Amino acid sequence: MQYEAGNYDVIVIGAGHAGAEAGLAAARQGAKTLVLTINLDMVAFMPCNPSVGGPAKGIVVREIDALGGEMGKNIDKTYIQMRMLNTGKGPAVRALRAQADKFAYQHEMKKTMEDEPNLTLVQGMVEQLVIEDDTCTGVITKTGAKYSAKTVVITTGTFLRGEIILGELKYSSGPNNQQPSIRLSEHLEDLGFDLVRFKTGTPPRVDSLTIDYSKTEIQPGDDEPRAFSYETTKYITDQLPCWLTYTNEKTHQIIDSNLHRSPMYSGMIKGTGPRYCPSIEDKIVRFNDKPRHQIFLEPEGRNTQEVYVQGLSTSLPEDVQHKILQTLPGLENAQMMRAGYAIEYDAIVPTQLWPTLETKKIKNLYTAGQINGTSGYEEAAGQGLMAGLNAGRRALGREEVILSRSDAYIGVLIDDLVTKGTNEPYRLLTSRAEYRLLLRHDNADLRLTEIGHQVGLISEERYQKFLAKKAAVEAEKERLQSIIIKPKPEVQELIKSQGGSELKDGIKAIDLLKRPEMSYEHIAQIVPSEVKLDEEVTEQVEIQVKYEGYIEKSLQQVERLKKMENKKIPTDIDYDAIPSLASEARQKLKKVLPLSIAQASRISGVNPADISILLVYLEQGRIARVSNE
């Protein structure tokens, strides 16, 4: 029997990484927010790799923080190891990665949500949405509780009709043997949403006390203190190492001889798996010329002996997993505590969403995270933040926010999903961003803090610190522009020691810094600043000066893109009334309903000739509209 359980501005279904960010983003704007989750003990749970960050993903975490989200702060309080990756490469591909204490991470996030004044966290399984006139006005739980709201965000992860697959065994389940969400998935189909079946997997966990680490290679964290959040001032110094081992010919033989028992090859698994995180059996088949594959042993936390065997994701039967582990150096006598498994789940086709992450079919209904076809905690959190932000703004009668591809990796992620869709679990890569030199780890605050402050997620105190940093960077660049360094003996000696050619005449300090062999530290030795500058400021000065030409070129490309972004397309335009459009382009445009010429040009199947026809049609002014009747 149904009963009226409460009235809210925003309801978030699910409290994983997307749901946590969505709930906090809505609540922190002043929207009365309810977050409903199947299990309160699993808030922000990490069912797979206990880590945050990495290439592209680490930059997303910085962007979440710059916008006022929580993931960066939360991992800074709970990591067991922190490393900067790709330090030998350029700034566009550097990325921070933290190994998480998965239990501390979820407990800390739950506490943050519980302490948020406008947020209510409740255990309950949503089975149905309340829809009136194609508008979502609330939800109904399994126990009959009816909650009303102005907007609703679905962040159900891999729970929708989830099925765990382990060898010949297959059963209905969410991740880590939690309850699946079956009725909600069926309800979304009844509402007319197109769903697809995706698959992901996880490796076995082993007992640390049974590993012989002397046969593996230690992978320590960085000595230099690092953080994801711009607000973090306290650093964890007692880091735990990870360890590296490898598969070998014996491992590969066992996998080869048991492929007939693999659900991936027996036909039991129907869902599409992630291309960039293949199972070990997939690696052996696809890369059979490789003699070995890396396996990282990653502690799951400070107060557990469970170790995550990264690189060994599998759904092979449990007895085969035991045999595989025994072939790995250091794991010959390892005790498996949990077997790896695959999980299949429903996701919605993301081209059914507007760039705000609101569904086109049902007004005031938003989706975020793995339900949109993505993989990874960071991608989920980024979407959750934007969906919660926009759901909150819609509920409060404010204008919604869309990040462009030149603003953030989050903008690239959402645009890819809603414009191109995905036929496999989508993973964010640096190569997906055409403006990656602008979207760096080091400048996320310079790109996004202004937006975070405008929408009410960044405090005034933090905003003032940001403005001071920005001013310090500009002031130091101006100082270096104004100083002439003369070819004195000590200057020539320093330049020679770095492998550079000596000065023939005086040179501006800023031009000397542009030389590849010279760093800001070298310039500061010659012409030190009178004021003490933070490392974040000097790093920004060096990058902006050294890469000025490339950055300027990227900014010019962005300006050209903005002109196309400013050419808006009405959402109710009748594409059937536009003569000469190719039939494929017409079909794709009707499906995606792009908001601008720039978005239309990124749709697969829409070619430059179609864009020209569309531009001419829009400019002549007589636009046919689709009737809503």
C-alpha cells in the first residue's frame, strides 16, 4: 500500500559515486534533497579497483573539485598511496592517481552526506517513477513510500537488472552480491526508453598474508606530498606500497585450455564489455603474441588483508581462478578471498539525453553515471555533479549549466555521450579531447572555479584565494616580461650547465624561460622574486610561458568552435522539411536533436555538406517546426 513519504526539490536514486556528487551538488545550492539507496552501508562503494584518478580520469577529479564537488577532498582524506603519472611527459598528459582505502573512502563520503544540512539519506529501493504529462514528479519505493519532487536524478550504476556471471554460474545480483534493481529497469522500458546491455568485471582478491612479496617488484607512492583538492592542506605521509608481478606461459596455457568454460566465449555473456579494461582471458586471446602481462597487487585498505589483483579481471570458474593465481610469481601459495566475476546490467542509450543530462522523453528526469553507458568512478562522479547541479537549478528556477568541450574533460565526456552515443562502456581518454593542452591537471581551478562560484558550490573564501593565485600568476609573468637578463659570467655558467647556448646579448627573463632547458627555478636563481610565490603559482607561470604558442593556437581553435556553438538550432525544428539533407543525416539529426551547429557537426553520419545545407536553411529564417500534438 502506498503512502505519502515526503516532498523534496530533488530526489537522487542511488548513492554511488554519481549519486553522492549529485546529492551534494543539489543540496549545496539550497535545494531540499533526498538521496535513496538500496543499502546505506554501500554509499560511494568501490566494487572494482580501489583507486581514484589516472590519465584523463585524474583531471576529471580535479575538475570536480574546482566546481565544488567532493571526490577530490574525499580521496585526499582516505588514500593509502598517491602518485603523479607521466611526469616525464608534457603537462597535457600528467595525471594524479591515488590508491584508496575503500572502506575509509565510503565511510567518509557517507559522513559528509549525512552532515550536509539540505540532504536526507534514506535506505530504499525505487521501483517506479511518478510521471504526469510527460514530467517526472516523484518516485515510489518497493515498500510503497511515495516521495514527490520537482526533479529526479537516476544514478543506479550497474544495478539495473544486474546479473553476476562466474563460470557456469549466473544469478540475479547487483555488484558485490547486493540486491539488483529489476522493476525500475522494466519501468524505464515501459516509459519508452531504449536500453542496452553492457558488461563489466572484477578480478579476484587475495589474502596479503599469503603473498610472497620478495618475488614481486615494489611500487611506492611519491615522496612529494600531492593532493587532488585545491583546498587540501594536510597530507597523508604513511603510504602503503603496491606491488608488481607478471603472468607467464603457464598462466596463458591454463587460460587457453579453459576458454571453453569462459562465459565470454561460451555465449553466456551477451553484454558488451569495456574495450580499455579487458578481462585476462580477452587479453590472452587478443594479444597472444605477448609473453606476459602486468599484474599489480593493490591493498584494499589499511585495516584489511584483502589485496586487489589488478589486471586479472575474469569470469572464469572459481577452480580455474585458483590455478591461475598459483602461476603468478609471489602468489604460488596465495589464498583467494573473493573470486573475480563479470556483471551484466542495463544502461540507457545516452543520445536520449540533452547536454544537461535531462532526458528528452521525460521532463525533469536526469540520469548520470554507469546508467549512461560509462565506466569508471570518476566519469560517474563528473556526470553526477552536473546532473545534480542542473536538477537543483531546475528545481530552484535557475538557468542550467552546460560545460563545453573546451571547458573541461567533463564537457568532452557528456558531449560524446549525448552526441555520439556509445556501443560499449565508455572510458574517458586524453585522446578524446581535441583541446587537451588547455584541459590540464594543473589548471582545472583556472578553468572552472569561476563557474563553481557562480552556481554557489565554491565558498567566498575559496574564491578569493583563487583570485589571489590568478593575480599572482599574471603579476609574475609581467615581472619576467619587464626584466632584462644580461650575459654575466654566472648567467652564462648556469645556462651552460643546463646544456644551453650562451647569451650573445641581453634577453628578457620571460624569453629565457621559453628555452626548453631552462626552468622557472633557474630564472629565479638569476632574478629572484621579492615576494614568496607558491609552487602552484610558479608551475602555472612556467607552463603558460613555455607552451604559449601551442596554447594560443588551441585558443584560436576554441574561438572558431564558439562561433559554431553560437549558431543555435531550435529543438523543435522539422528536419523532414529541409530539402537536400542526406537521409542518414536527417535520421541522425532527428535522433540526437543537436542544440547547435557545432554539436550537429560532431554527429556520426552528418557530413560537411549536410552542415552547409542546415546552415543555409537556418539563415534564411523560415524554419518549419514539428507539431507537439
